[in-house]
Amino acid sequence: MLTEEKVLKAFRQMDSDNSGELDEFELRKVVKTMAPQLTDIDIKLMIACADTDDSGVITESEFIAIMMHDHESDKPYWEKYGKRDMHNSFSGLL
Ligand SMILES: [Ca+2]
């Protein structure tokens, strides 16, 4: 069972410069280790999907939202980016 505490811990491990935000570089580094099957396009989509305020980085609260959300809220992204399950992409990292 994924808890908010677990998600936050993972976030802080991924946030290698402790900025409180995950940028594409930090996310790519984790993906290459934890989920090498994901492509650069997947990484860009993961950011686009999680980054609800369009800042180009994923904040703690955006990361928690994408990890804890229910699958129904993926639908707008499927329509926008094609049928990919963003939740599963992220889950591969934990
Ligand atoms: Ca960072």
C-alpha cells in the first residue's frame, strides 16, 4: 500500500539537489536506474502529466498528487497524449 509518507520519501531521494522540485534531469537519472524501459518521451510525458502548474518541474505536492490519485483522472491525458497509463510509469520508480 502506497502511503503519502512513502511517496514523499521517494521524492526526497530523487531530489538530488534538495530543491524541493524534481526536474527532467533528476527524473531521468532515477528512471534510467529504476525503470530503464521508459523512454525520454515517457519522462517528458510524466512531467507534463504531473506538472499541473506548468512550471516545468514536479513539486512535492504534484508528485504526491500523481502517485496517490485514482486512475480516472488519467483520462484527460490519455485523450491528450494517447493511451498511456501515467500512474504505472511513476509506479515503476518506487
Ligand atoms: Ca531538484
